[in-house]
Amino acid sequence: MDLAPFLAGSGPFLADLEATSGGVRKLNTPTIILLSVVLGSLAIAFAVGHILRRQPDSSVNPAVLASFHRRVRAWWLMSATLLAAFIIPGKWATTTLFGLLGFWALREFITLTPTRLGDHRALFWVFFLITPLQFVLVGLGSQFYFFYSIMIPVFALPFIPARIALAGDHKRFLERTAKIQAAVLVCVYSLSFVPALLYLDDWIDWKGSTAGLLFYFVVIAQLSEVFQMVWDHLIGQRVAAEDISASKTWEGLGGNLACSAIAGAALFWVTPFDFWQSALMAVVIALMGFGGSLTMSAIKRDRGVTDYGTLVEGHPGVLDRMDTICFAAPVFYQLTRILFTEI
């Protein structure tokens, strides 16, 4: 199925958005079409939700409608922000956006549990050197892949307990250091592989837009959450981990993976994958997202809280919205790099 004739050359507006920055095209016609479809779908969902809320005799639970309405508004915010970052010339805008998200997610993770005075200097290095340096290395391009792929696991993770040990505070040392290391690994290292997708065009023999590949990844990750929620509600019977998340079921996971595969196959034209590869990649994203969501829920249950923060309306914290993306991003990046790069 070749969509190239249909997607080629769509007027001056598309030509402007396809303009190059530093010789690399950020957006192309398939990416713009995908963005338009997503924004249009959100507009329809927002309108339907608004109409249902105004119906006094609606059979839909008002609490469910309110939650749905807030969720759509939050997706509007995320999509619009990502679109703005794509349109700004150059790739640094998108990299900076995810750097800020990583910084805030890291803050939410760290503040979830109390720290001791002996941790503060290590945290200073984490927030103001390690985190920005990781995203700067990503922004410098694929030629720095070696550095940003090992900087945190090889250098930063051993540095953190060593710096805390220098403070001379041994109380709950292992718990404190492990918490900070996990925060850096999830919120900074893993999330940095999302903007790194933009720079795969240095290696991939593909004429499409890596901005489209990035948006494909985000869309599939977010859709997988919706599929999981819907199928859990419709057919869920066997809870996967009752003490961690009473709503996530094995039946829901099966429905999630099947629907994610269909969505991935339907969007193959915006990626370097063929029909079946795109479906399998979507399954990987959904599976990793499921694991990420359970993991972050387990951390919240351990700390006795329900949410990580209150930044985004409808979704109490950045990390509550980014958990699936954080866990799926490095796996998706590495699979794409291994399967489709020329090197």
C-alpha cells in the first residue's frame, strides 16, 4: 500500500512547514496529516464530552464524563505544546521541551519521599549538571550517541552514592541512594531517548520526518493507556497486580496489545516501518508502557500517595502522564536504531 502519491505536495503551507533547518527537515506531509488527525480527534472528543455533560438525563456517569473531559483537555495541552516545539526551527526546541519535562518529573519523583541533609549536594549535581548535560548531549546529535548512552549509567549512577557517602550520613543510605538513582534513570535517562528519535535521520536510510516518528511514538503510547482503560472496564476479570493497581487486568492487557497493534499498523506510513513492523513496534510500546505504569503505581502505593504532582489539569502530575513514555522510549529507540540504521 503506497500512500506517497496521496501524501505528496500539498500546497504552500505544507511546503513552509517542510522547510529545512540546518539541512534537516523536521516536518513533512505525513507528519502534518498525523498531527491534524490527532488534533481533529481531540476537538471532536472535547465537543462530544461537552455535549454529554450538558445533558441532564445522560446515562453516562457524571464522574466519568468529568474525568474524560479533563483528560481530553490535558491531551490538548500536550499535543499543542509538542506541535509548537516541532514548528520552531531546529530540533533544540523539542529537545529543550523534553529536558524541562524531565527536570519536572525528576522533581516530582524526588519530592515523593523525604531526603536528608546529606543528599542535598548530590541532588544539586543531579538537577543542575547531570540532567541538563544529558539533554545537551542528545541535542548535539547522533554523533554524540556514545556519550549520552553511557553518561548516566556509567558515570552518574556510581557518582551519586559516592557523593552522598562523602556527606558522612549512613542512615538508610541504600534506600536514599537507590531512590535518587531510580529517579535519574527513569525521569532523565529514559525520557531523553524521546527527543533522541529526532536525530535518527543521521543514520536511517529513510526520506521521512523523524518528527513524525517521535509523534507516532507518543500517540501510540498515549493510545495504549486508553485501550488498557477501556478493555479493563469492558472485559477485565483477572487483576494483574491487585495490591498495586486494582483496575489493570490481563484481559485488558490483551485488548490493549491487539488495539495498539491495529493502531500501529494504521499509522505505518509516518514511520520507516512496513505494515507488520509498525504493528509489532506498537505492541512493544504498549507492553513497556503497561510495565511502566505498574512500576510507577507500585512506587506511589509504597509511599502512600495517589499522584505524583498537580501540574497538568486532569492528570495530577507530569510523571503520571509520562510513565508509559519513560519506560517505552529507550526500547523503541534502540529497536529502531538496530533495525533501520546504516551503521
